[in-house]
Amino acid sequence: MPVTPDDIKQAARLIEGSVIRTPLVYGDALSRRLGTGIWVKHENMQLTHSFKARGALVKLLSLSEEERKRGVIAMSAGNHAQAVALHAQRLNIPALIVMPETTPIVKIKETEAFGAQIVLDGETLAESQVRAEKIAGEQGLTLVPPYDDDAIIAGQGTLALEMLEDNPDLDIIVVPIGGGGLISGVSIAAKAIKPDITIIGVEAALYPSMSGALKGEAAVCGGQTLAEGIAVKNVTPRTVEAVRAHVAEIVVVDEETLERAIYLFLNEHKTLAEGAGAAGLAAMLSRPDLFDGKKTGLVLCGGNMDTRILASVIFRSLGREKQIISLRIEISDRPGELGRVAGLIGNGRGNIVEVSHRRLFLDIPARQSMLDMMIETRGVEHAQEIISILEKDGLTVRVLESYGASS
């Protein structure tokens, strides 16, 4: 039988006191930036930094004593893994987790910290699932699916109860979609409380599996995405039917928009969202027409992000907003020229981050040299101001993109 609103209310009673009731926070800076009201459900504040703690606990509490003794197995790119490991440890249930080999190191380490045994296998969740099902059969373990399970769906739906209790006036809730467990639970719960609320899903463009399923098409999925938490190739009839019944639209977002959303959460809302967690905001950036004049609730579903990738996203975002610019400047090869250029940039209130002085390029005259300079600015207008100062002093300036290609 499909999950019912009563199932979700019962799940809420089961997890009370064991899962954090995360806040729904008004995003003042985000609202001003996008020109509409935005409230953020901070599931990154869970102990495992993800909403997955909800469904995993409900599922584990549903097991018999015999199933608990034998142990459980799960396949996950990280957030479900941590949730199963945490609650299995609390309930003294042995846990084995199969994770894709591409899983960020931070998620592997945090899962191990909760006492689970880890097996790395496969490039994708689909490949990890094959290995998990094989081990489950061989060792008699109970499989704890990340989304295709009624107890999991009911647990995930509890966050919608909290959102509408905290702000009954929400017009829209935006939910990231991987396998569809979260949006299934949220949509069932939210529509029962407020039938006229609009539920919008969001998928990564590299993994539009739910969109394809709704059209009856086999979606082309694959590639490295920032939103690895929703990089799911295979959805199931259970979640497809819930989405078909309750979700108004699915927005598909590209990688650059996911980067922008992660940076906006960090810079404007002062919180960390992983790629999947930022997907709702990315949908608003991609399709502002859907949200104009509406009170929108975003499910920031997770905050587990590799710090190296985060650093790259920040640097690339600064480059896009011209707060970091890279310039190639031709100068005469004579004493004082480097100091002259540095002085001009300083007079323009630019901050030099890095300098490379190149004399031996064959495509410039022997009496000339080249400066590659990375400069911190206040933004697009200030960057252009600095370039104009250099050009007015007779220097030839070429702007290089901070992340590689010249322009």
C-alpha cells in the first residue's frame, strides 16, 4: 500500500528526540537577491548533516529482533550511509555499507566513524546496488534502501510536517530528486496538510532519471556531478507514482548553476550546502518565473561536501563575479616596470594575489616581457576600473579567465 499521511505522522512520533528538529530559517539575503521570499529548511544541521537520518531510523526501528541480530546492509554515495551507520550503532545493529568508488572522502570517513564496515565498489549507485544485493543474499543481511521503501519515505516526509508547522503560509516547497524518496514523503505530507501547495522537484542535468521515467523514456545518465547525492540512474515505480500524483514540475539544473547555488548559500546565507543540498536554490536561479511573488521553502537536504571541491567552487565563483581576475600585461623589460604596474593597481585599490614575470616567451619581442597577475577586486565594475587605469597608462592588457581559458 502507498505511504499515507498517517504513516508520516507515526514516523514523526518514532523519531522525536532521536533526530534533530531542524530550523526553517528566512533567507533575508537570498530573498533580496532573488526578489522573492525564501525559507530554508536546514537539514545540514542533522548530526550526519543530511535529512537521511529520518528515514534510516524509521526503517531500522521497523526491524525484528532477529533481523537486528543478523545486521543490515545499505548502498549509498554517503548521506544515507552515514545515517544508517549512526542509527545502527545507537541500536547495536551491525552495519555494512557499499559505496561507489567516486564517493567524496569526507563521506567515507564520517561513515567509518559511526562504526560501519565499508566496501567501495562501482562507479555509480546502480553498480553499488548490485554488490549490496549480492552480499545481502550471501550473508542474510537486511537491505536498507536509500529511497525505495515505505518506512524510508515516511521518515523523510516528516520534514514537511515541520516546515508547514513553522510556516503554514508557504506556497511552494522545492525538493531535490535522486531516487525520489524525499520528494515522495514531502509531497504526500505537504499535500495532506495544504492541498493547494505546489511541490517542485529538481534534478541534476547529468542524472534526469525521474524526468525520463515520468515521460516513459530511458533517461541518459552519467558523468561527474557536484550533486553526487542525487546522481541516481534508476528510479522505481513506488517513487515515480508518488511524484506523478503530487509534483507539479521538475526543474533540471546544470553544473554551473549548482556551483552558483552552493556559493550563494555560503556567501549570502552563511551556510554550507553540498551540491544536492543546493539544488533547490539552483532551480530558483534557473527558473525564476516559477517562484515570482511566492513564499518558497527550500529543502537544504545536506551539507557534506569535500573541502577541496568546495575550495574550487569558491575560487571559480569569485572568478565569475570578477572578484578575482587574472590579467596578462605586456611591459618593457627594464628596471622599475613591475613596480610601476603594481603601483597602478594599488592606486586603483586592487589587491595583487599572485604574480608571474615571464621573459622568455618567443612570441614577444626580446626587449619586452609579460606579467601574469591575479588580482582581488570588489566586483565587475571595480575590475574594469583597474583594467582602464592600466590601459590609460599605455599598457596592453588581456583578461584571462581565473579557471583557465583566455577571453
